[in-house]
Amino acid sequence: MANVVVVGTQWGDEGKGKVVDLLTEKSDLIIRFQGGNNAGHTLVVGDRKVILHLIPSGILHEEKLCVIGNGVVIDPEILLDEIDALREKGYTVTTGTLAISDRAHVIMPYHKAIDHARETTQQIGTTGRGIGPAYEDKARRSGIRMIDLVNPDQLWKKLGALFDERQEYLTKVLKVKGMDKGEIFSRFSAVGERLKPFVADTAVLIDQACRQGRKLLFEGAQGANLDMDFGTYPYVTSSNTVAGQACVGSGIGPTKISAVLGICKAYTTRVGGGPFPTELADETGERLRAFGGEYGATTGRPRRCGWLDVVALKHSVRLSDISYLAITKLDVLTGFETIKVATAYRSGNTVIENMPADLEMYPDLQMVYEELPGWEENISGLRSYGELPRNCRDYIAYMEEKIGVKAAIISVGPKREETIQVVDLFS
């Protein structure tokens, strides 16, 4: 058995899509287990760029089954658009390549309206896609699930039971325009009809695959420092992003997981509001953004950029018991004379080596940096670890030592082939 969970170790946007795409070649099922279409995975295959928001990255490989698990909240209209776009590009999306959990919750139009209205005052930095309000309804036991969406009578019943309350909240509390229940039902029952063939009890499919000895790859969204419980609360996403959620969000027991791969940029980025200790609001930050193409795949927002943060990484490694690292965007650091790494934080006379529950309690927070020599050589064409410049290898070894985890994959460019694989996770 070789079942691998892939999670982000920073604030998301670490390059999980490319890594999952690579690992898919040796796996049979690819399972997305949390989040919604607030996540975007960018894949570069040849000269073609593909951006996915809900469907697992493995969909680009034929004869693989991609599963959207029960832990995901689904905007069904966005999902249909994604299916249609993939088909237009020539990719196969059928019931043999895609399955959707009947227990996954649905993002409804009022969820998005609530999200947009709240963001005007709260400024959390959400994408406005309705993710948080959908998870709220799930926790309140009043959500609409995929099993309801594909059964019109059930959809009308569920919508009728909660619509008046949502309408009143929109119009009287948030002071925004109300919605038409009949129009929502008409739109979403039509969408449900198209998606119905894909909807299944995916936990059973996953269990059957395990029993058959097939290789499973679990794909997370966002990063550990956006986790609902362990991230920089309240500037977090609305689900758990650590490896343990792979079990809850797909319906598999923890003893079935054999390895956890943590995706880590060679520097650090963040989108949206919230604390970001190593942020560089200077020419260096601008250079990282420009060289790294640091703009959100979902929103296009420019990402905040900074040096590598060991405190945040160690936090993530501990929470997900990460087995190996996949270091991405190492090529972006080419040309820097020196590279800084934050090994601790300092507040007054106190040195902080573990991520605090609330970074905003430390307004005087300073970084404790160590500095390493950079390299000038172009590394995007290299395909083996030994070919990397000495200073580049020293930087990787430094990361491994500080974090306590070895690198299995090193990405030296955005394309699929621009990768050095050190460890075969499925061997």
C-alpha cells in the first residue's frame, strides 16, 4: 500500500497542483478532500496552461479516477464550467474519470451574496466565493448536499426550509438585494441534472480501491497556516487544511495513510489579509513577485512575498507529521547574492521559536534571520540533484536540517518536466 497525502506547508499557493500532477502518474485515485473553488491549481503542460479550482489535478491523466470528497464545498455551476473547459481542451471527463461525493455540501447563490456583503466590513481577505457561509450551514446542519442537488423534490424541500431565513438575513441584516427562490431552484435543478451521473458514495469507492491495493493520492487546498484551528486565525480559510483532514474529508481511516508530502516554496507568499511575519514590502519582495509570477490563480490578486519562514514551516511539519518536502520555485531565487531565512521571531527580549496562537499580540515582532550565499546559475534545465550549483544544494540541505524533513521533490521551473525527483514516494 502506498497512499500519499499532499498538503501545503505555508499560506497556500505553494505549487501543489504541479506536484499532484507529477505524482498522479504513479497513483490510481486522486482525491480532493477539503476547501472549495477559492483554491486554484495552475499546471503547465508543454505550452498549455490549465487552471483547476475543484477537480483534482489528476484529471489531465487518462485512466485515473479523480474524486471530489465529502469535505469539499462545491459550487456546481463553477464545477460544470470546469468540466466543459477541460473537454474543450481535449481532456476526458466522464463517470470513469470523475466522481463526486453525494455527501459534499453545495455552495448556493445566497452563500456568495453573504460572503461579498460581509467582506465589505470584515476585510478578512476572502475570495467572495461563498466558501465560509457554506461551511457555516454545514455546521448548523442546514446545508444542501450533492444528494439533494441531484434530486429535484429534495432540493425544493431543503431550499424551502431555509430560504426565508437567508433572505431576511440578506435584506434586513446585511442590507443587500434579496433573491428569487424559484429562479435559484430552476438554475440548480438543471445543474443537478447534468452532474447527477458523477455523484456517488465516494467513501465506498475509496475503500474498494484500498482493498484492491490501488494507490491513492489525497490532494489538499490552501496551506497549514490557513487551517481553521491552527492557522493565523481569524485570517484563515473555513476548513482544516492539515493532513488529518484527508481522512475526515474523504472517508478513510488514518491507518490507511502511508506518507505525507508537504509542499513548500523556497521562499514564502501569502494572499489576502492577516499576519505575514517575513513579508518584504520593498524591492526584494517585488522581485520575488515578478520572477515567481506571484498572482493568485483564482483571483489574480498579487501575492505578498517574503523570505522563507522556518517557524511557520516547523509548525506545519508537526501538525501534519510530514514525511517529505517538495520544494517548489527554487529557480526564483537564482540571481540573489544572498538569501535570508527567518529561524525565529523576537518580541522585546523574548525569542519565539513556535508559532503563537495570535501573532497580532506581538506588534513589535522582529525576524531572527540567518543569511546564506546565493547562486547565479540557471537551474531550470537541470534534472538531477548533483547538477545543482553547490550553493543551491547547500540551501536545500539547510532547509532540511532546520525543518527536520528531507526533500523528495525539487521543482526548478513551472513546467511538468522541470522537476528533480529525489525519492519515489510510491515505491
